[in-house]
Amino acid sequence: MATLKELRDRRKSVQSTQKITLAMKMVAGAKLRRAQQYVEAGRPYAHRMRKMLRDLAVNAQALESPQPLLTGRGNTGVHLIVVATSDRGLCGGFNSSILRHAKKMIISSQAEGQSIKLLCIGRKGKEVLTREYGELVVESFTELGHPRLRFSDAQRIADSLLNMFEDGLFDVCTLIYNHFKSAMIQEITSQQIIPVPIELEEAQSGPVLKALYEYEPVEETILGKLLPQNIAVQIYNALLENAASEQGARMTAMDNASRNAGDMIRKLTLAYNRMRQAHITRELIEIISGAEAL
């Protein structure tokens, strides 16, 4: 049985931990508000960019020159999976849910006969995937977004992807990240970014004529800049979503940790008071017994 000093020291330790978790919750809440503003500002542009390029992909046969970034090379043998996680922990199941989804995709893609390659964003994902699938990891990016996430961070990743695609190192690229819905809800999202995917209902019912675009000055010049920029835009949007999801998950996790610490403090205080009262009672009994013996 623990002594009074041990209970007192343990309660003090839990109280110190509770102070840390409460402070982390407040910091995560402040960061979440800023991250949510960036996400809400960036979503419309990324969404409209995806919609426009999907319309182009549906009507790809009308394009004068082939665009591999838009329509692919007609082969899906090599699948590059970009796994976006965080650099830091203490954010609940944020990273584990992404990694679990990535592992399922790796297994299913290999079962279909595809060759898998991995690109890791974030230290937590890199550590796990390097340990379990080290031979599949071709590149990694860590410490992005410190002190603030910038478009240049996404551009670095996009440039690496474009170089690998031009060198023929992969045929299809899928990005896995957490879509932010609220501080308590984050949705795992798998988004194919190379080539631009055609909607399922369009693929089943045949090509559907969407918006027709006129190019000025020429098609090659515009698409040559637009398609690489779209890769950076989609990666940047995914990183913003991930950043907001991470802070939301951390705030929720630290709130739960603070509540659990409070429950533990109350139990330790109750146990301490009971033991202290028992010691006092025993000492009183000893004093009374001694007095009666005299």
C-alpha cells in the first residue's frame, strides 16, 4: 500500500501534468482558429481548380496536344502514395488513422498487381512507414509549416512530384490526408492528383460534355502552367486541411487528458484523505490506550 508521501507526490505530479495539458489545449485552440481561417479561404480556389480540370479530363479528346498530367500515360502499373501526417505527436488518433488508411491502400494496390512507392510528409508518418515499408519510401519532407505553412512548402513537394513523373518513376499519384470538418471530426481523404480523375458517374455513363474552354494565346502554354500549378494548389490545400485537423485533434486530446487528470487527482485526494484520517484515528487510539494504561 502506498504511503502518505507517495500519494502526495503522485497527486502533485498529476497536477503538474494537468497544467501542461491545459496549456497545450489553449495553444492548440488558438492555432486552430488561425488554421481554420486559412482552410476556409483556400478551399474555394482548390475546389474550382479541381472541377475545371475534371471538365477538361472528360473532354480530353478535344485537346490538340496530349497532356500526361491531365489524362495520364495509359498505364497504372506504378502507384505513388503521398502520406501527409504531422511532425509532432500528442494529437490523439490523428496520425494513426492516416497511417492505417495508407496501409490498407498499400495492401489493396499490391493485391491488384501495382508497384507501390511512398512519399512521406511529416516526421510521424516517415518514422512508421520507413520502419515497416522502408524499401518503398522514395522521398520525405519534414518540419513543414514552422512557424507558418507557406505555399512555397507545397511548391517544393509539387516540384519533386513533377520531376519524378517526368522521369517516368510513377504513373498514378494519390494524396492521403485528413479533411477538417470540426475540432472533433476529421475525415480521412484519398485524392488522386496525377492524372486528374474523371468522376465515377461520368466514367460509367460515358463522356459528358461539360464546360468548353477557349485558349488564349495557345492551349499548350496555358495548360503547361496550369497543370503543374494545380498539383501545388491541391497539395497546399491538403496541408492546410491537415494543419487544422491536427490542431483540432490535439485540442480534443488535451481536453480529454485534462479531464482524466482531474479524475485521477480527485481519486488520489480521496485516497490520501482516507489514509490520513486512518493514521490520525490510529494515533488517537494509541494515545487513549496509553492514558488508560496509566
